[in-house]
Amino acid sequence: MMTVSRVANKQSWVSPQTRARVEQAIAELNYAPNVSARALAGGDDRRVALLYRNTTTSAYLGELLLGGLDEAAKHHLHLVVEQCETGATAEDIIAQILQARVSGVIVPPPLCDWDELAQALTRQDIPWVAIAPDESHGMMVVAIDDRQAAGEMTRHLIDLGHRRIAFIQGNPQHRSSARRLEGFRAAMTAQGLAVEEDYIVEGDFSYRSGLEAASHLLSLETPPTAIFACNDDMAAATITIAHQRQISVPADLTVCGFDDTPLAAAIWPTLTTIRQPIRDMSRAAMTLLAEAMKRGDEMNGRGLARLDYSLVRRQSDAVPRLNHRRA
């Protein structure tokens, strides 16, 4: 074992012939050192990688980082950010993780919904946590109920008197977007309301996609009286388009979002939205990892942290203009 350790750590005191044999065995076995065991044996502070892809919005990533950094310090862990390039294979990402010498991994959307990556991570000896995945894959999970949350927002709009309600979808690679659309459709159907397909438009969670989606919706011959965007960035973009067209929010148009990022309270009018506790979700993921490391779990760790959401009502929603007399 000491000889293999010296070769793996590029130390001397190994003959060229023996080094060649060990390196050949390493290549054939696709061997990688157990970084968790190394950290425990050496007494070093351990590192946790937060993976992200550029489809993750800066606001969402920022909330993840703030929560993760805060909780990591409590467990004497270091949080490092690993960007996964578009086009990278699951094997590429595994190699990146191993090279980073981390003891645990946090996987937010959309990477948490990539089955190939989930399977590749499961084969490694590093504990990992998925944030808001569509399926658990038997791993440790932190999530809210996206369907239920979207349904609650939709019922809120219906209770205000809205019937022409539009929905702006998020990035199709994020399965949370599909879950929120399911919640929207289910709530409309439960109230006996038809879902107008013209009112379901594509976005990708970005502000720019929200501008395009809102422009389309507000150009319809019969535009909606309320727009429910799949995140706050697209909702903020919708308000911008309404301002440009001199459409009063919320007097003439109700706009609602999802996430409750700092942007929601910074725009005018302030945004009614679903509060997804992103910082707390990151904290919970870090806690699950720390507990798994303490137990010495490899990929046998299991756990589900289901966090609560809330509907935060601010200034961007109101009864539709025709119903003002009933307010």
C-alpha cells in the first residue's frame, strides 16, 4: 500500500520498473484515491464541491453559495464551486470532481436531473446531495414540493378573480419547471377552468427569455390578466415589458414569480412570489453531507430534507380591473 501511495502522490523512493507497473494497474483499474479517507487520516479540513452549469441563474447560484458557505463553516468544511461546461460528459464531470480532491458534492438543478451523472456519482465513493431533483435515485435529497407550490399560487390568482392566467415556463432541462407547470394545470382544472395553450409560453429562467415571453403574451388579441412566471427573473422581465407598454401593474396586469430571490423585493412594484428557501436548502444539503462524512458513509448515505415554501404577497397582484367593484 505504501508503494502505491508513493506512486499516486508522485513521491520518490520507487524504482522506475515498480512505478511503471503501479501506473499501469492504476490505469487499468481506473483507480482514484479515496479523498474522504485521506482527509480523515491527515486531519485536514475537507472540501465540498458545489456543481453548477451556466443555465443556473446568478440569483439562484448566489443564494446557494450564501447558504452553503454559512453552513460549511459550522462543520469545518470548505465550499468550492465547480463549473460544469456545456457539452461535458458525466465522465468529464467525475474526473473534474476527483481532480478537485473533494470529500462531498452538492448537485443543484439541472445537473441533479441528469440520470447519467447520478449513476456515475453513485459509483464513486464520495457522498453527494441532490437539490430539487425530479427523482431521488436513492441518494440524499433536499427539496420543496414544486407542484404544490405552483398550485397554491395559481389558486391565489383564481381567488383574486383571474380567469385568463398565463404561465411562463423555465428551462426544459430543469425538471422543476415541468413540475410547476403540472401544478398550474392541475389547479386550473380543479377549478373547472380551461388551460389556454396560447397562454403557456416557453422561457429558460433568464431575464431575456422573460422579455420575449411577456412580449408575446401581451401582444395576443386577448391578453391574459395575470402572468405567473416560473422564476423571479422572468417575472421581473414581464413587469419591464408592461411598463414599456404603459400597462399598469397590478391595476391592469398581475405578475407573480417563484423563488423569492433578492430581486423580488428590489423591483417596483415588489413581486408577489413563492418563497423557495434556497439558502436553507443549501444549508440542509451541507448538513446531510457533514453527517454522512461523520458516519463514514460512502454512497450508502440516504436522507430526505423536505423544506417548506410560502406564498409571499407583495404589490404586483390585484383583482382584475373588471372585478375591482367587488374588492
